[in-house]
Amino acid sequence: MTRSPATPLPPPEERRRLREAGSLTQAQIAERVGATRETVRAWESGRTNPRGRKREAYAKLLDSLAEAEVTAPQEEPTSLEEPAPEAEEAAVPLTPAQAFDALYAFCAPALVRQSYLLTGRRELARESVERAFQLAWQRWPEVAVDRDPAGWVRATAYEYALSPWHRFRPRFRHPEPPPADASDRALMDVLLKLPPPYRRTLLLYDGVGLDLPETAAETEASTPAAANRLLHAREAVATRLPALADPAELHRRLAELASTERLRAAKPPTVRTGSERRARFWTRAAIAFTVALIGTTALTVRTAPTHYEPPVAPGAEIQGVPPRVAQGALSEAEAELREKLRGGMTNGPQRLFPLSR
């Protein structure tokens, strides 16, 4: 059995140009082809390509936009929705701080809610997003040219939020108050009982709306492994909450659960300032450690011996020496000899004694 060739698609830059020329937003394209806005953004950035029926629908839509561009007169595109962030960046050059602030304002609110679904902790969710963006600001030349800066920050925030070391921190040893609604508490309890990789896969696919290859790439797993995790996670949720067996209903409930909590992120300048302060702290710590290492090395060189001193050779065992015998009782012959010597100390010609005058 042979597979039919895939429907040809224009380059990613042309896909985006055709959409903008047709006065369509990414959300409108996603609605027409049955995908999500994040998926359409990935198609236009070239990070992923559609497959199957979505590819055919997307190709037909782009062909119709290309034909309309040829036949219709040139007009200024109009849209009731806000322009996509990437379109604004292409129109007006931004400074690094302005580009970072725009990315933070676009991604941080949603990332805090997603991190809350991962951890069930409001403070840890906010801290995870701030740390991820602080790291992004420190590596901004790398993040700014990434194909998907939002995905880069999201993966970093998820990694920090799911770190097992948080349970050793005093502030996170005790659980936070659960949601007020009973259904929200039940859903959060089911999510937190899933293994972290399963929870992350379920959130990315059914919560964020990534497709399976994108989910597998972000979780650093193969596509079959990601699909297996997703199926097991859905099965666990459906077992505890049968009303959420439908993926569409699960997606809606995840969005509702995240939106009911008052989760706020810090302002972009605060995050940038915190990142710079942290960078200065670690730079000074590295300098102090280097100075201490240099001082220790200099002291070692100063106090080290200047000539070779051979080590003392270990003692050698001497053969043929009789063992030392401890003093014990005298034999009969030795006792007789002792008595004889004691008795002959004052008598007999054998001895000389001084004469008293």
C-alpha cells in the first residue's frame, strides 16, 4: 500500500503574508481549518507543518487567499481583532526591553494560570513564570531569534514549576487552600495525582492546544510516548470524572479552573530588574570565589616546601631474635642457686669484705 503525496504548501513566510493580505487573524484561520491559534502560529513560523485533513484544508484556504489577492484590488487590511504580536514587531522595530515587555505581556498571564494547573500552588506558579522570564532576559539574544519565544519561556516555566526540589523548601511544605468550588477541587485533585509528565502532556495538548508532535517536542519525548501519556491521563481523568471524558469538555473545564483563581504576575520592568539584580549577584559571587581560589593557591605555593624530603622508611623486621619472655616463677634449680648465693654473701674466702677499724 502506497501513501499519497502530501498536499504542497507555500513557505512559512508566504503563509503569513497571505493571511495578512486576506485581513484574517490567526484565530480565524484556526477556526476555519479546525486547529488552535498556537498551531497556526507554529505553521507560520515553520516550526511545524500540518498533516492529514488539516493540511488539505489549510492548503485550500491559502490557495483561495492567493486567488483573491490576484483578482481583488489592493486595499488596506482591516480587522476588528487586535493584530498579532509578531505583526506589530515586523512593522515597528523594538528595543530589546520593549520586545521583552511585549512578550511578557502577551504570555505571562496565561503562563501563570497554566503553571497553577501544573502545581496547584498560586505562589509557585507566579514564581515559576517570573524565573522563566528572568532567564529569558539574561539570554535575550538567544530567545529573541528563537522560532517560538513563547514556547521557550513556557518550557522553562514548566521545568521550574515541576522541579522536585520545591518540596524541601519550608514555604512549600504545606498545601495551599484548594479551590472554593467542589467541581474545581475534584478536577485539581485528579490533576495533581497524575505523574508530572502525564500532567504536563495533558495540559499542553488539551489545555494549551498544541498538536501531538509539538507536545512531544516540548516534553522531550517521542510522539508515540506523548500519545501514550495523553491517553493514560485522559483515562485517569475520565475514571474519576466521567463528565470530562470528552476532550472538548475537558479543555473548557481546564480553562475555567485556571480563570477562577486570581493569579497575577509582576510587571515587566520588575522582572527585568530582578533578572539584572540576580545576574549581578551571581557575577559578584563568581568573582569572590575566583579571588578566594587565587588566594588559596598563592598561600599553598608560599607555604609549600622548597626541597625534596624523602619519607621515613618503614621499619624492617629482624629475623633470628628470640622472643622476649616475660618474668615468671623460678625453677627448682634457679631457686637453689639463689639460696646458695644469698647464703654465701658473708662467709667464705671467695669474697672480700672491708675491715672496720
